[in-house]
Amino acid sequence: MKFLPNVFSINSKIVAGQLNIADCKVSSLAKEFGTPLFIIDENDFNYRLNAWKSALERHFGAQAGSVYYASKSFISVEVAKWISSSGIGIDVCTAGELAVALAANFDPSKIELHGNNKSEIEIRAAIKAGVSKIVIDSHQEIERVNRLANEAGIIQNVLIRLTPGVEAHTHEFISTAHEDVKFGFSISSGDAAKAAQGVEQAANLRLNGVHCHIGSQIFESEGFEMAATRLIEFLSEFRDRNGRELAELDLGGGYGVAYVEGEITYDPDVAMSAIASLVKVQTTKHKLAMPVVSIEPGRAISAPTTTTLYEVGTTKNVTLDDGGIRRYIAVDGGMSDNIRPALYGAQYSAILANRTSTQSAISSRLVGKHCESGDIIIREIDLPSDIAPGDLIATPATGAYGRSMASNYNHMPRPAVIAVKDGTARLIVRRETQEDLLGLDVSEQPRTIN
Ligand SMILES: *Cc1c(COP(=O)(O)O)cnc(C)c1O
């Protein structure tokens, strides 16, 4: 167990043996807000928003489109306000995510709608709000969005989502751009060209460009470069067929972050520099004008800003077949607030957060309180041998796909989210209560349904 400065949020440090985040002692935060608790380092979040925005602008200049923060990684009304203030856009996939953005008074011209199966209600809501772009994901959707835009009496700007057939190397195999996936139109099969023609012929759609998202937790530029190369080839073929150029290239998200020792969060400047050079070379090669380039980082912004704080409830030692000892340390959350280890085999790190131990570290397994053997947060980690009930454990880099994927398994209320900044803390998503959950249970009289 070690405090890893590159995995914890920027304003995290150890002071007098205790983890402090933005100058708040975690023991005081636990007392005030309870555990499990998601703690967002607000200045870090704003720092990362700006880092991606300025990297895009620095490397693409006048052709820099927008950074669209992928709201599915984590969104709340307060966080949507930070994003809005930073001047970047937001990507939403459902009416629910759209509603959060609108509740934060997000400028609709900076909202982009995604999703492989958007309902008519969702498309209508997006058109009504006036979102800048809808990313078309299927043939049926061309007709659907066109019809709803027609009903609303508008011409809707759209992109089409393409699958460039690239298997990005990721730690988690969350790869979405090879051929055999539910998302998008395949370039190699000719489906993408067909979709582009379909949109061209739809009276109430304007095809602005193409989109791809190749996967998540990617650390090398190679996958992005291959995808961009194929998309630019597609733009060139489109120009040859239609006699006009599409202006926009949206390269999605997926930039990797550090979760454990040895990993290094993808630097926005390094990522944008590599992609910009490639896009310039490829567009020149095809004699295309430089497109407006947008990106959609989610995890790269939200993950590193947030730490989950748990309280230890029980411990036990198990003797392994090889005679070794494994220590189970059970905390007051688990797979209901962090499903990623169970879902993808994702790795996390953790520290004893409320004090320093002088005891030696022993092989431990950090587990939750759910009725599943697979309710494991960290399979194998060295933690001090004297960790006991009442101690606090902090797992860093839980800001993406943690609270946003949280469930009520075992009827657990979902944890609160607080923002900390310069020695102050405030609730931005309150903890669910038993009343919230029981409020869903009803006992209707049977009604005849024919
Ligand atoms: C999930 C997703 C993103 C964000 O992915 P990260 O790995 O969080 O950066 C961006 N765009 C689309 C279309 C997505 O589905």
C-alpha cells in the first residue's frame, strides 16, 4: 500500500498520516457525510476540462471543434454547470442525461445526442431542446430523426457513427469499433456509404460529418490514428461520390487514466498532438480541406478527480492452499457503487486513509458487503495487517463509471457525492434513503388488461 500521487486527484495528499483532499481531512468528511462517499476534487475536475479544451485548440487551431464531455461517465446538475462554465460541450445518450444537462441550463448548441437505440421520445426531446447534433447510429434512425425533425419543422444537423474496424488495445477489452458490435455503420461492408446516401436524401437532415468511438481506457495513439485514417478515407470517397466535403470529424473518447501503480494517465497534449499530425497528413493526402475535429473524453476528465471513501466493517484471515494467508477486508459498499471490477476485471488501488500504520503489509482482498462472492473491489493488494473495523479505506480514480453505474443491489441506497475545494466540502448528489427506495413499492388493485 502506497499513496500514489499520479492516481489520486491533484489536490490529494497525506497530512499527519491522514489522507486530505483539497485540504479536507477524510475522517472529518466521513463524519459529516457518511460512507461510502464519492469525493470529487472540484479544482481537479475544472483543471482537466480545461486541459482537454486547450490541447484540442492548441493542436487543431481554427479547426478545433468541441470537446464533448461524455456524461455517461458521471454527471449531476452541479457537474454539468462546471462543464458549461468551462465552455466545452456535453455528450448525452438518453433523455435522462439530456434532462440533467438542461437542468443545468446547458447551452443546447453545445449538446450532442448519442445512442444506438434512441427512442422517439428521446429524439423529440433533443430536437425540442435544440441540440447541436444527433449522431445517427442505425438505418431505422435516419427515417426516425428525419420524420421527427420534419414534424418540428427544422433541419437537424447530424453525424453518422462509423465502425472503422479497429481493435484498440485496451486494458479492459471495452472495444467498440471493430465490426462485430451493436454500434454504428461498418465502413468495410459498404453500410456506412449507404447510410451517408440515406441521410443525404433525407429532406430534414443535414449531414455534417462522421463520428467514431473506438473503445475505452486506451493509452496509445495508434488506435485513434488508424480510426482517423479510415474515417478520412471515407470522407474522401464521400466527396468523390457527392461532389461536396463533409466538414466534421468526431473521434470520440476512450483516453486512458491511471488506476494502479505503473499506469500513467494519457496526457491531453500528447494525445492531441499525435492525432492532429495524422489528420493533417491524411487530409493533405486526399486533397481534403482540414475538417473541424471534435473529441468526447469522459473517463479522462472524471475518473482521476474522484476518490471513494469506505469504512471497514469486518476482517478475516483465510489460509490458502499454498499455506499463505489472505486477509479479507470488508467495507460498507462494494459492487453497488463500483461494478467495474466484476464487470470488466478492472483494477483499482487503495490506501488506509485515516491513519498511518507501522504494521507490515499483508496480502489482502478488499471486498464489499453484497451477497456475492464476486463482490470484490481489489482482488490482491498489500494492506497493513492491523486494519480494523472503523478504519477508512480510500480507492482513488473512481470518478468514471462508478456512481454512474451504481445500483441498488441488496436494496442499498446509492452513495452521496460531495465536491471539495480549498478546505470546503458540499453535497452535490445526496445519499439515497430507504424512503427513496421504498417509495417505488406500490400495492395496486388488479386491473383488467385485455
Ligand atoms: C463512452 C463513450 C465516450 C467516452 O468514453 P471514455 O472512455 O469515458 O472517454 C465517448 N463517446 C462515446 C460515443 C461513448 O460511447
